Amino acid sequence: MKDFHDLADFQADEINALLELAGRLESSPEPHALAGKVLALLFLSPSLRTLASFQAAMTRLGGGSFVISPNMSIHGLETRPGIVMDGMAAEHIREAVPVIASYADAIGIRAFAERESLEADLTDKEFNSMRELCEIPRINMESAINHPCQSLADWKTMDDLGVPRSGGKFVLSWAYHPRALPLAVPAATVHMAAMRGMDVSVLRPEGFELPDAIMQKAAAAAEKSGGSVVETSDHDAALEGANIIYAKSWSSTKHYGNRPADEEFRRGLDDWCVDEPWFEKAHDDCRFMHCLPVRRGVVVADRILDGPRSIVIQEARNRMYAQMAVLHQMLVNS
Amino acid sequence: MKDFHDLADFQADEINALLELAGRLESSPEPHALAGKVLALLFLSPSLRTLASFQAAMTRLGGGSFVISPNMSIHGLETRPGIVMDGMAAEHIREAVPVIASYADAIGIRAFAERESLEADLTDKEFNSMRELCEIPRINMESAINHPCQSLADWKTMDDLGVPRSGGKFVLSWAYHPRALPLAVPAATVHMAAMRGMDVSVLRPEGFELPDAIMQKAAAAAEKSGGSVVETSDHDAALEGANIIYAKSWSSTKHYGNRPADEEFRRGLDDWCVDEPWFEKAHDDCRFMHCLPVRRGVVVADRILDGPRSIVIQEARNRMYAQMAVLHQMLVNS
Amino acid sequence: MKDFHDLADFQADEINALLELAGRLESSPEPHALAGKVLALLFLSPSLRTLASFQAAMTRLGGGSFVISPNMSIHGLETRPGIVMDGMAAEHIREAVPVIASYADAIGIRAFAERESLEADLTDKEFNSMRELCEIPRINMESAINHPCQSLADWKTMDDLGVPRSGGKFVLSWAYHPRALPLAVPAATVHMAAMRGMDVSVLRPEGFELPDAIMQKAAAAAEKSGGSVVETSDHDAALEGANIIYAKSWSSTKHYGNRPADEEFRRGLDDWCVDEPWFEKAHDDCRFMHCLPVRRGVVVADRILDGPRSIVIQEARNRMYAQMAVLHQMLVNS
């Protein structure tokens, strides 16, 4: 495997092989598989789960990692092409990224959405400008529009718990949050659930439709897998018979990149907090999922998070095993 | 070993086995003992020795570690139960701590005293609220009222140098410091020296008595070990025949949690700086101990720290070996 | 090898042995050579390449490292001898450095120039005051006046590309930069190129002469190796026939330590930006070198950095292999 940017780059059987490998590494450790191998971790925005789970993944496979964040560099890194660097920044990403990559066997890059233009973010412009500077295998540790490590972990978590693929109902529900958040997780999640063969409902208020490009990509995955994708603002229709309620807040498409307008627009939507009533018409075994971090009492009620439906800790834990599988495929015998 | 919270949780022979193991790992490295094993290091307050010594300990045993401090998380971590998280904090410790633990085979937690209430701190409320969120083996890397890694290292240091257990005289002396410091080290130290079978004198100005709960715990340990514990403000009585003078500053009990009042109260006590005269009536081989960091010329004179009596670097170095023994017992064959 | 402070401490055949070992470790990994070994990395100023390349080097050899920077310590570290520490600093380097070293098998120290006095910086006062506190093998990760890891990497890079030693022409050229920078890299570079047996020209504007002590040390190396060293402000004479143009900005000697005066003095020198015309009379295969970070459009034109002459990424990559060779010689069988 050369890169891990997007689940859509893989065939279903390749994903199944990764999931099987993740499960095998969970039950049968390979503490020498990556002896002497190095993973570079480049964070352009803060992180807790990703930082910890990748470092732990490399250690469990016998290798190591180093962490670079721009605040380690004096006055940050310059990203604009062709600029005369007579200001504060002392280094350009055109040197920094290839140098960091030159010390490593693979590199993970976290590059958040710039949220200035929906079109630019939908093409993952910032992430792609980084990854093109590296020749080693690259891992998307969350970009403007994708989060394949989270999606692979979520897929494994549902498999571990026997949530049906074909015929399973997956509800991705928008939830309230005081701030406009990126589209990375909802975009990756709707595609993952569709690719897994599930019947996916995206439940959101008017004005929070997922962009067409995201819905079309998910629909294409559903067509291949035998799943389906619909979008609705009708709670009852969406939640009836659900096997999974996956909560996540995201920016409004309408006011994308305009934070004050978005925050004004979402005012009054604070009843979009997942609580017991959401599960009334759901499947008896319906589970609650969230990628974390999550705001208690805002996105979801304490009693859901602390109750038996919640599988958020398992999702987070599976980040490590999913990433171990990716690293193993990339780096063993490399 | 499931947890390492407090030396008082162990029998004397268990401590002896740990010390023996620490000595063996010092002389006979085991660089593959913990291959593929991961230690999570969670710091709720800054650290230098603890950070470095735990990372080095895991490397020497062939495993690895990762470090989490709350400033890595956007706007910090929420700790209050039942709160509606519509403010700055984006994550609650009820998710963050179990997630961090889910990547690791053991977790070290540093949780300083809140110093709002002596009663709360004496029960190690903050540390306990953290550790209860983890199911893996847990290590106390300093809490409001304990510091078992320091104590095990100090015990080993005295053993290494032949300081007598039974019949040895251990003086824990308060020292001046411009600020009110926690009770963790004095509480752990008086108990450790008593458990080691020594005759312990706590020397401190009036108003800096150690809380009853701390003294009673030490007295109970002394009763088992054949040692003794007294508290005094009489320098001559305390220091006569001492094998060890262990200096440490701490908050006044009287003004606990009230920093301005404490700082006012300690004014004029700046002659509590350990210097040559303190050793005049001590045992010829009397050693100077301190857990570090130490303020030169304030807590202790340069000539003591730089002279042959000082064993502060050995104490710090033994942190690593003591912790290697704890990790080895926790994680080998786990 | 006990220490790696300065290439001048080694004979030519010792450097050749290090370079050969670096090349061997590049082509034939030894992922278990340093199992259980620990490198301490002490940074008194920020770093990206050094931080990443040393961590990667230890991982590739099967060992590990930990990083300490003074901002990890509450209120920083005190460095002044004999001071009464009743201010902000809670720890003195006289404890901090030996403690850090006590956890490690070797220590790397980065200590920048104080730039208060040229005389003090020329004796590497700050670096030496740190290293004298450690008894384990020590590596200079850049000091006021030296950067031996960079120089060894640069030497290897020229060897890798077949740049001639004897008879090769090496131009170390001053370049414009808005701020006064240290002398470490130019001092190390002129000495390295001379020791390698090359004919070295130091090209710089009037007032930016390298201090006598630096030039004399380089001249002594040239005498041994059969190379030569001259200093000039004549572009044509310097650049004619050059095999290497190595750009670097540095402080004026005249206004050393006086930042406003230096910045005033360098105004108008912004045409010292390496660009195509600099290569007109150079050797056809003339390469561009720089230690990084580099300001694009200020020190060097984009078309040079992005063109085939630039070998800056190879230099940075060779930091890792050069350092692996040093660590291997220091720590295998230690």
C-alpha cells in the first residue's frame, strides 16, 4: 500500500483484508514487525486521539515515530508559493515537508479545512498540497473533507459488535454545537456506511444538507455495495429501525466559511441533542456512535454516553488497530 | 501488580522484591522485556524528571510511551460532572481518560493538589477521579498527597549507600520557599522512612505541622516496621545523630489553600535554609536528600548541594530504576 | 567515541570511518544495534530538523530518546552560578542537566549563541557550561560557534554526489537575511570544507568578515589536508569554477551582538540573494547548498531551490545518517 488517503481508493475486498489484519494484530501482537521503522506525524492542527493512537500503534509494532507541529518552528511555516520570505516565517513547507519525510518510512498528515471556500475544501486542497511534497507512503490523519482512519475504525467497531452490513440501518445525524465544525467526519462517515452496504439516512436540519459532491460519492459507493443513501430532516422516518445513530455536528452548507452567519443560523437548533427519545423507534440494539471529542449535554445527553448504547470508547480504541493494519501493510517488507 | 498508588498498599516483602528487581535491572539490562508494550503518561501539571525518567524507563525495557498534557487539547479538558459543555472545553475527562488508557498497557497519572480544601486533598480526590476512569494498571506519578515513585527511589538510594534501616535516624525538615507547596512529597516521605524502619523526626516551624492523617499513617507504618515517628520544632533534638536530612518545603496546615495568608505567615522563616551548621551534631556520614527541583540558596546552601553529603542526583537517577521495577512487575507476562 | 563536539577533534581517518559507517547504516539498517539505549535531547532553543533527525536516528537503531526543552520546566531554568533562587526559576541547570543525563546513555545539547560578546561566543561558553555538567557521551547539536552534525552531513552529501575533495572549489557565500544570525554554521562549514581538502573562498560584503579565530582554525585544517582558505568580497573571483555555492547569512563582526546596528548596517545588501547569475562562471555541475531553514526569495531564488542544482534536501536527510554513525560509535558495546 502506497497511500491511505480515502476509503474510496480501495476495493471492498481490500478493506476486508485491512479489517482482518486489524483484528489479527489486536489478538496476536507483532512487537517486532516494524523494528527500526519510523513514522513522521505532521500536525497542522491540534490532536489528542490521533497523536496518541499513532504513537501507540508504532510502538506496538516495534517501530517508532516523531511528532512535528508548526508551533515547534520559529514563527510557523510559510505555505504561499512564490512569496518573498522577508516577514516572520523562517521556513517554507516546500522544504519542511520533504525534510520531515526524508527521515521517515511513512508520514501522517493532519491538515484541517481552511473554510474559506467550500469548493477548495471539497478538493482537499491543503492536504493535497502537503502530500504532493512527499514521496514516501502517506496517511491522511484528517483533512478538510476526509478522515479515513476514523472510518476504518468505525467500520471495525460495527463488525466487532455484529452490526449488520447489508440491511443494517445507519443514521448519521447532525447535532447541535456552538461552533461551525468541518465536514471531514460527516463526509467520510456517510461514504463508509454506504460502502459497508448499509442503508444510510443523513438526518439534518434544513440548511445543513451535505454538499452534492459528498452525497454523490456516497451514492456511488452504495450502488456498488447494495446499500442506499437518503437525506432527510424527518426525525421519525430517519430513526425508525436504526441500528446505529452516529451523531456529529457540521457547518451549514449555506453559510460555509462564514462563522458568524453560521452561528446565527444554528441558533435555536439546540434541541438537536441526542437523547433517549431518539432511540424510541430505533432497533432494540441500536448503538450510539461519535468520533470524539464530544460536548456532553450539547451534542448528546450524559445518560446516552454513559449508558450501554454508547460505543464511543471502542471506536477510539479501534483507531489504533485500524492504523496498525494500515502501517503494517505499508511498511512490512518495505 | 495492578496498581502503584501508595507504598502503604504493599507489604514490606513486596517492597523489598521491587527494590531487588530495580537493582537487578540497573546492573542487568532487559532491553526486550516490554517489547511492543505502551505506557500512557498523562500530565495535569508540568514535569521534567517524571517525564524523562518514565520515557527512559520504557525505552530501557524495550517498550514505548506517549505523553498527553491538557494543553494539547483545544481549550483544555472539562472535569466537572453533569455539566452542559457549551463553553470553551471541547472534551470531558470522562471520554479523554478512558480513550488514552485504551491505547496503553499501563497509565501514569500526575494530578496535583487543588489546594482548595485540605480534606479533599487528603483523600486524593482529583487523582482518584482520574484513575477510576481507567481499567488498566495505573501509576501515581504524584498526586495531592502522595508520590510513591519518589519514595521508592529514595528508599533504594538509601539502601544503595548503606544507610541503616532499623536504628537509622531520618530527619524530614521543612525548608523555606517563597511559595506554598503541596504536601505530596512530605506525606510520602515520612511514611516511607517509617515503613523502612527508621526513627523519623519531622522538623518544622510552628504552624507547619503535618496534618494528623499523614502523621497517623506514618505512625502505623512505624509500628509495623519497628521504627518511630515524632514531630518537633527543636532543631538540636531533631538533628542530633541524623543519618539523613531530607529537606522539603510545604504549605502551612493553618493557612492551607490560602496562598497570600500562607506567604505572609512564612515571612521571616528564611533561615530555614539547610547549611553546614545543620550537620554539626548529625552522624558523620549524614547525607542530604531532596526530591528536586530545589531552589539554591533558599532551601539549601550551594555548598551542601555541591558537596559530598548531597545525594540528590542519585535520588533522581533511581526514579528511573524504581519505575522500571514497577513497570516490569506490571507488564511482563501481562 | 566519548564526545562529538567539533570535527577538529578528529583525525581525517576518523572522519572517513564515520562517513563510511553512515553510508553502511544507510544501505544496511541495524534496527537492533542500540536496543534499550536512551538518548537525551536537550534543546535550549527551538528546532525542527535536529529534533526529528535525532529521534528518527535512535528509532532506526532500535533505541529511543526523550526531549527536554526549558519551557517544559516551570518558569525556565536558572543558569547563573551562586545565585539565591528567590525569583521565578524553580530549578538550576546544575541539577537539571546532570539529572537529565542520568537517565541517558548519551546527551545531545543545543545551546545557541548569547550574542552579547563575540569573545564569549567564540569560546562556546554556554555550550561548555552545559556539557561540563554531564559525564555521559555528549553531542553538540549546535552551539554558538559550531555545528558538527551539519558539517558531517554536508561532507557526506558532497561525497555521495562525487564532489571532488582535493581540487574541488567550495564557496561559502554570505546571503541577505532581515535578521542577524549566529556564526555557528559558517564557522563549522568553512572548517569542514577546508578539512575535506577543498579550496575554500568565503565571499561576503565588507564588514561581514568571519572572525580571525574562525579563519585561522580553517586555515590550520587546510594546511593539513592540502586545501586552502581565502576571504573576499569579489563575486567573480570567488564564484569562478566553483563546485559548490553554500549560502548562509550571518551577523556582521563589526556590530556583533548589537542587533539594531547590524540590521541598519545590512540594509541595501538584499541583492546578496543567490540566483542564476551566480552560477554563470561556476563549474557546470556546481551545486547549491544550505543548512535550512532558508528564506525563499531572500537568501536564494525559488528557481535555484526548486532546480537541479539544489541539494538541500539531501543535506538534511544526511543529518540522520551522520548522526546514526556518531551514535553507533558512541553507544554500541558501551
